[in-house]
Amino acid sequence: MALSQPLLNAFSTDHLQADLRGRSVRGGLLTLTSQGAQFVMQSVSTVVLAHMLLPADFGLVAMVTAITGLGQAFADLGLSEATIQHPEIDHSQVSNLFWINVLIGLALTCLTAAMAPVFVWFYHQARLREITYLISLTFLIGGLRVQHDALLKRQMRFTALAIRDAAAYAVAVPVAIVLAWRGAGYWAIVALPLALNTTQMVLSWALVPWLPGLPRRAAKVRSLIKFGGSVATSYLTFSLTRSADSVLIGWYWGAGPLGLYSRAMNLLLLPVRQLGAPARSVAIPGFSRVQDDPPRLARYFLRTSNLIMWITAPIFGFLFVAATPVIDLALGRKWEAAAPVFQLLAIFALGQLLYESTIWLIVSRGQSRRLLMLALIVSPITILSYAIGLPFGIKGVALSGAVVMLAIFPWILHFSFRGTYLTLRDLGRSIQFPVVTCLAGVVCGEIGRHFAPHLSVVPQLLVIAVTFAAGSALMLLISAVRGEVTALIDLLRSARSLSPVRLVGSVE
């Protein structure tokens, strides 16, 4: 079958090579701008819903999503990564992958709905039955958009992705808030991901000039499925690890403590998701396009890690110092018991972003079996750490998980870098300045907080922010730090002001 030029362009990536670095930098900036808008909308929904609903409402929904989140990791069978990463792919292959994704989504919807009585029995909460039925629909909705999303990312169409995601949140957040205002209770929390996924699915289909054909036996998808299956199993294992703390807390301590823990986690995950999602969307396609050039791949990875740390380290450092006033302002004083957990999770979240960057590296190199091996080693260790901390409450779970992650992180890096031009020393050099600058801010921020305990929430936050910024700014007195910051600012400016050809010449 002859394909039109728009369809051919949906699969070819040759035209990306001429401006790969420029696309990555501009795409990252654009995606971060979109994520900033999403962050505002998510923050609004978090704050408003937290004031309108009870901790137990969030705990009820978290009981289901902690388990169904495992299925989300397996929902696309890793076939989106297969479409993005594979150097050559055609219409019949993507069509077959589309129908596989739809069947997986339908199967997971049916399986999740069938598990509703199990959730009711496990948590002793009859209300979980109807919650599970509705949440199960997200699997089918997600299956319908997996390949369209993958084609957008393969083509590095970051403008389209940014518009789609911002528009989806602009629809979903008001829906949830209106439902909460009308007294819907925990149903408002359930409605948010349903409205979000549905809007994203509709817009993805509208943005991609491709319609799936009928399944064809002749299409060669076995290698893609094999790659995707290993990636999906790895993601499922990682998701099991991320959900284990919530499952254990809900089982051992009940809905109230789980509500506190989940709100602290979700509030902290707002910046993690807003920064991690765009970085992943840019990094995997970018790394995949240079996977056959090890020196260039190493440079890309180190620059990405450096940029991630410059952006995220100050954010999580500030949140660590300002945990209590941030919780009071965002969620209200009834959530103040979550502040110590919030501090511990801030440490964990910073390492988690760097950890995820190693996963992007492995996926982009097509090493799905290595990724699975990493998941099977790290996940049991992490889950065991949660179990050890469980008798000591939600703070014990957070502390144990953070300590274990920090302890095994050097080994994770060493394992992920095998076969590349990367070393632990290279990575250490690339992130040393943002980390030290963050620590200087934390020390000064703690001093400021010590002298402002009796102030109200907003003035206390201002004092911490000013002292944190002052401590970080002191590091600019070091010429090497100042030079690195200047180079990053120049790179970001060039993404907006230079033509693609000049941009590539300036940063390669």
C-alpha cells in the first residue's frame, strides 16, 4: 500500500539528525514551559481538593491506585519504547502494535474490574468496589493512545505534546474541582485521571496523521514485542517497588495514615513529574538517535544529568528545609503530620530523578534485558526496606526507603554505565556544582528557618526562600561554578535566538 508523505514522515527519523541537539534543547525548553502550566493546574487541584476533602478520601483512592498503578507500567507492553527506539519501523508494524496495545488495555480493564472484590476483602472497605470499576477504564483508554503518543515522541514533536498535555489538564482539573464542590467526595479524585486520559487520547488521535490498519501476520513485530516485553516487565517491577510503600501502609496502618503519606508523596511528586516527564520525553528519543555513537551519547547523557540537577536540586533542597510551611500552605494544618515524611521523600525524589536517567540510557541503547536485570535486583531490596520501616509508621517507611536508595545508588550507576564511555567519576564531575550549591542553600535556609519559627506561614516561607537563595548565590563566588551557570544560561538562550544550523554549531 502506497503511503502519503505525512504518513511516511510519521515513521522516518532521518530528517532529525541535522538538528538533533537543537531539537532536544528547544524541545526541552518548550516541554518545561508546558509542564510549568501543568504544574500550576495540578497544584491548584491538589490544594483545592485537599481543603475540600478528607485524608481518608485520598486514602481510599490510593488503596486502589497503589495496586492498579502496577498495571499502568505493563499496559503498553513497552511497545511505545519499541516504536521510539527502533531505528526503522513501518505502517504495518505500528498497526500491529496498536492492536496489541488495545487488547492489553481491554484485558487489564477486565482483570482490574474482576479484582474489585479482592480489594474490598484485603482492605475491608466496601466502597472500593465501585472505585475500582471506574479506575479500570483508564487501561482501555490508555491502550487506544499508546502508539499515537509514541509516534509524536519518535518525531520529537514536542510542541504538539506540550499543547496536548496542557489542554488535557485544563479540562480534567476543573472537572475534579467542580465534583468536589458539589459534594462528590472521593469521586472527584477518581474523575481526575479519567478525564485526563480521555482528553489526552482524543487529542493524540487529532494530532497524529496516522490511522491504524488491520492486523497483518506478515508484519515483522516479533523483535519489537520481545524488546517491549522486557521493558514492560522492568517497568512493572519498578512500579511494584513504587507502589509497595502505599500498599503496605494501607494494609498495616489503614486509610488515615495512608492518606497523609500519599498526599505528602503526591505533593512532592508534582515537581518530579513536571520535570521527569519532559526530560524522559526528550531524552529517550534523543539518546536513541545517537545510540551508535558512544562518545556523543556519553556527552548527551552527562549534559542531561547536569541540567536536571541544576533544575531539581534547588527545588528539592528548598522543599526539604521548608517542609512544614509548604504543607501548611498547600494542604492545611490538618495535614501537618505529613511534614517529616515530606522531608525524607524530598531526599529520595532527587535521587529518583537521577536514577530514572540511567533507565532512559539503558532503554535508548536497546538493552531491555539489562534493564530487566536491574529491576529484578533493585526492587526486592527496596521493598524489603519499606517492610523494615513499616512498624515505625509512615516516617519509618520513608526513612528506610531513602537510606537504602542512597546506599545502593553507586552500584546502580556502575551497572548502568557498563559498555558505555561513562564512568562514575564523569557523572560526579558533571553534577558536583549543582549538588554543592544546593547544600549551601540548605545550610543557610536552615539558619533562616531557625530564626523564624514564630512567623506565620507566608513570611516564614519568604525568610527560608531568601536565606536559601543567598546561600546558593554565595557559590557563584567560585569561578568554576559561575562559568558552568553562565554556559547553561547561554545554551538556553541560544535555543530561542539562534537558527537550527547555528545552534548545532554552537553546542556540539
